[in-house]
Amino acid sequence: NMSQAVETLSGGQRQAVAVARAATFATKFVVLDEPTAALGVKETGQVLNLIQQIKEKGLPVILISHNMPNVFEVSDRIHIARLGGCAGVITPKSHTPTEAVAIMTGATTLVKGSTNRTSTGLSTYAQNRPRSRITKTMTKRSMWAGIDGAARMLASGP
């Protein structure tokens, strides 16, 4: 019902409205943070189709998600975050969702300077990384670094 007020919709329906609104009014790029988190299978499929349509229009899409099958379905490039930083950049063609999760959790690390090779085990830095209050403070800085990195990513093109 198109005349129904948004505040009367379920959480999943509100999420779908928010995604549709972002896609409709975006002019430079679209940032979607966990857009399918509260959605059912049918609605998730619709959101993924909408993301594909946005890409076809030429608008870059930044999709923040823990759902690796969804990420791999719609992504050209995947930036993996770990411990407040970038653990690597991969593509759906170069890695599997299982490998992406392994990089995300630290079970595997990308070989420095490569986007298509991994090594098992934690890096020396990750194993010996000091745990302190600085790590908590860095979280906010890392968030801004991530936003800055996303802006640079958009500027560099696909």
C-alpha cells in the first residue's frame, strides 16, 4: 500500500524503503550499511537487484555487510576490514567467500603486494600487537580513515 505511513511498517519494510530512497535520490554514490540485515529472502533478493541496477546506472555503491554470499554476488572489489584497518582488497574472481572470511578473522593473511595469494596463520604484527587503550581510541580514527579510503577508492575507479 503506497499510502501507508512508513512508521507503521515492519522493520524489514522500513529497511527496504530506506534502501529504495537512497537509490532513488543518490547523485554521486550510494553507501549501504547492512541493507539486508533485517530482510527476508525475497526482500534481500530485491535489494541485491536494486544494487545491480544502481551499478548499471554508473553510480558507485559502497556495501558494508557481513553477509559474504551477498557481497560476492554484487561486488566488483571487496575491501576487508580487520582490527580497525584494511586487511586486504580482493575480488570475487580472485577469492572465495570462505577465503574472505579467513582474511577477516585473521586465519589467513594476504601476501603483501598481492591481491591473489594468501598465507595461513596470523601475521607477526597481529600475533604481537600490543593491546591497550590506544586500540580503542584508534577505532574512531579508523572509521574516518575508512571513509577517506572509500572516497579515494571512488576516485580511483573500478
